[in-house]
Amino acid sequence: MKKPLIFILALLISFLNLSAQNELIVNAYHRNTISLNGQWKYIIDPYENGYYNYRYQPFDQQESPGAGAFFNNSKPKSPSDLVEYDFDQMDDILVPGDWNSQKKELLYYEGTVWYKKSFDYRIPQKAGRLFAYFEASNYKTEVYLNGKKLGTHVGGFTPFNFEITDLVKEKDNFLVVKVDNKRRKDGIPTLNTDWWNYGGITRDVQLIETSANFVQDYFIQLNPTDDKKIKGYVTLNGKDVQGQEVIIKIPELKITKKINFAADTRAAFEMSVNNLKYWSTENPYLYEVIIQTKEETIKDRIGFRTIGTSGSKILLNHQPIYLRGISIHEESPLRMGRGHSKADAKKLLEWAQELGCNYVRLAHYPHNEHMVRLADEMGILVWEENPVYWTISWENKTTYQNAECQLSELIARDKNRASVIIWSMANETPNVPARNEFLKKLAKYTRNNDPTRLISAALEQKNYKGNPTIRTIDDPFAEEVDVLSFNEYIGWYDGLPEKCEKITWKIEQDKPVLISEFGAGAKQGLHGNKNERWTEEFQEDLYIKTLAMLDKIDKIQGLSPWILVDFRSPRRVLPNIQEGWNRKGLISEDGTKKKAFFILNDYYKNKKYSE
Ligand code: GCU
């Protein structure tokens, strides 16, 4: 295929992707919903036998796919009929939830599992619309209702929805979902990661009922350049949007703003506000915001604040703030596997607060919406990250579209959350031209979609002018970000803890510095001399020496050490110590705090901004 044709195809794919993702319904939890959580039937299908015929042609691209296609949920119609599967005789699996931690035989499984949920639906009298909404499913998801393909979603950590208004019946609907968590070289993330590849419908599934012309999306935030004004837009979705009127109300501020939809489906607005209580970590004040049309009313709780930088300072509501943080993976602190519930989020954020944090780095992918909504309530600032992790296929245009699509879904979902202050483009990616171009495009896309937040990424660092005792940031992407961040492992991967006493850092850019990671592994309960690796004393000593080293960086504005809790990783196989767990947590997987937890806690307790 000639180059131009490939380019046109890539553009078409990106448009299709963009148009599909632009249909995301925001504020999904506060709409008229019917939960489909609970027990689903499942079939393990490593050869994708329910998806491809024996000539490896997808059944869903054939006129009459026949009984072999699992999405038809076929049943024999006569004793002689040949049907070689039956969802209803299979075992149950819980949704939401990864399959690895629910089924022993699936702990390491990477491949396809089919899910089936049957449901009845009372079709409302009033004309409306119906969507199937998935908060997340890892990694490639194909969704079918009553044998019809609704669509495909790629990406394991962001929401998506499909309209089912014209397909749903009163009785015996069957929603069939094919989830394939195989890692892919050209995926986002790529083949290698330092976390468990949890597969499945890992977050909530619900039906969302909307009016015929509904409020699909809105962005309501303080004007980044004028904190006496709230601005944004509202997007309507429907056939009769023209001429609609939308009213935005913030009752406590006695604001009522009318917006008329002339031609487009999106309308911008700006309104002046007085006596606004700014959202902050000390006072995470949320306002009830009402968005009304003649057909429906949506309610949300939104905090208003500004976030910015000035030289090497991070400014929250124009005041410098030091980010006392911790990195967190999305694993449940209450059971094994992916976190997804409010209870999971509450426990993790309570541990972070107990540690003395006012900030969390949600690594290395978008966490569930409960985390950011709870952070809004608790006054905890948030770094959210797109899973552009390690060595991505930078030259692959579809890979870039995938990265941009996942980032757009994250921004769409969380752009009204005051707690979210940083969008991270990537983690520990190599400083090569194709990556620099890839990330630069992502950063540009992000600024266009959300000019109100800061951009960062865990950047590369190296010896300063070849001097092994001076470290500096060595990464052209440092010119593109608002906040400089990097992971450093002096004392763990790079020498021993005493090396921290010999290193100084020279940051040449006049921007704030966040240390996005440092840490050491320790098996909780293993004690010994501080020079014995894997003891709690070794980890404790590394924290003491690292904090002393980092304190000397005059532009440092915060930390998010690696990591709050031990987490599962197939890379970590040391017998008696790791056995499938990365042990850099300050808390063990059974909730026991290690000695280093208290070192960081003391450091944060005594950390006044001015230091
Ligand atoms: C890297 C990476 C983490 C990883 C950590 C480690 O910096 O960002 O994802 O888990 O180091 O090696 O423990």
C-alpha cells in the first residue's frame, strides 16, 4: 500500500476512533442507571474459537455467523442441532473484577474470556435512549447485544459506552462481551510492564437511560486566567439539539446561566462568580452544579480552584504548595486483584492521608472514577497517568491513536475533578526522536482538550557533564512539560543507600520538580542490619538518606515515593521475598506498615512549605 494511502487510512481510523470516543457520557454515576454488576457467565477461549472460524475469519464480519459465534448465545433448536458451547451451563464470574484473582486457573491467563449477562428491561413510556456503559475492561473488548455487534474498545483503564436504544428488548436480552488481555508490542501499554496484567471487565457495568436529546458532556471549571469567572462548554447529543436551551445552575452562588444551542452540538459559556469558596486541600469545597434541559436534569459536585506554576513553584489558588505524595497502583487493599470499588478507594486514600499526604500519583494508568471523586471530597491532589509506559512502538501511528484515545477518555471523564491537577503523558520512556515526537503530540492534544491543568511525565536523567556525583535531567520533553518529574533509584538499582550522600542534583530548567519515584524493596517483618537488602531496616535507611539528598534540590516541590502498598508483578520472582510481588510498598499486601512508612510520615509531618 502506498504511503499516502496508509496515511489516509490512519487519519480515517483516528477520526473513527475520535468520533467513537467523543460519545463518552460523563458523570455516568449520577444519571439514571441500572447496574449490570453481579454474576455473569463466562467461557475461557484461548484460541478465540468463539470469534474466528477455522479459516481465522471473524464471525462478526460474516453475513450469517452461525452457531459457532459465541456472541449469538446459541441454543440447539432441535436434538440434532450442533452447538458446541452453552453460556448458561458455565460457571459464574463476578463483574466488576479481574479474572486472575477470582479463578485459580486464570491467575496468569492472558487471552480471551467471554462474558454473558442476560437481563430484562422495562422500556420507558417516555421516548428516551439507552446506553451500555463500561467503566473499564482490560484490554481489548468487543461488545454484542442480542447477537449484534455494538463496537470495540481498546485500552484497559478508561470508560466507554455503546447505544442500545434500538436493540434492547423487554425480555431476555443477552449482553455478550469478549475481553482479550493479551499484551501487544504495539499496545498502550506495550509487552513489558512491572504490574500484573489483570484481565476482564474490571470495573462497573451499567445501563444509562437518557432523554432523546441529552447532556452527554460538559466542562465546568474556573477560568485559568481569571478566577472570578467560571467557563466551559456543554455538549448535547440528539437529533433535535438545535434551538435547545441549557441552563446551568449553581444554587449556592445564586448562578443561573442560560445557553442556547444554535447550530452546533457543543456550546461554550462563561459566567462571573463572587464570594467563591475555592477548593483546596485544607477546604475541599464542592458546589452542587445543575445542568438542565427541557428533557432532563443532571447534577454534579464540582470544586473550583486554579492550578499553575510560577518559576519553580506549583501554585494552588495562587499560593505555593508542596506536594506530600505517594505513588499508588490500582490494587484492592481489601482483597486480591484490581481495585474498583468505593471501599477500595477509601482505604487507599485513608492510608495516604495517614502517611501525611496531600497528593497521590495514580500510577501507571487511569484508576477508577471512585478514586478521583473521593480525592475531590477528601482534598487530595491527584496526578493521573496515561499508560505510555517504557518502550512503546513510537513509530506506529495506530499506537499513537490508541494513546491519544485513552488519554482523551481519561480527560473526558475527569476534567471536572478539582483534585486532578496533573496529566502525566508517560513513564520512563527512552529519549529517542520518535518518542519525543509522540509525547510532544500527546502534550499538544492534552493542552487543546484541557488548558486548565499541568502536564508532566517521568523524564530521563543522567550524570551532569559526565560527572558521576552530579545528576541532571536529560530529556528534551522537559521543554514541553509544566512540571519536571523523574524516577530515581539511587541506593536500590544504582549503588547502595550511602551513595545518596555523594550525589547532588543540578536542575537547569526553571520549573517545579517532583520526584515521581524513589524506593526500595522490603519484605514486611524481615528484620536485620540496615545493609541487608530486603530487610525493613534497609528500606528505612534508604528513605532516610534519600530524603536528605532530595532536600538539597532547591526547586523540589514534592515527592511521590514508590509505593504505598506492595503490589503484584510477574517480574518479581525471588523465593521467600517476592514470589510475584513487588516489595517496594510502605505497607504490605496484608495492610501492615513497614518501618519506612514512619520515616516518610515524620518527614511529611515536619515538612513546612517554606523549607
Ligand atoms: C520503575 C517503574 C515502576 C516500577 C519500579 C520498580 O521506576 O516506574 O513501574 O515498578 O521502577 O522497579 O519497582
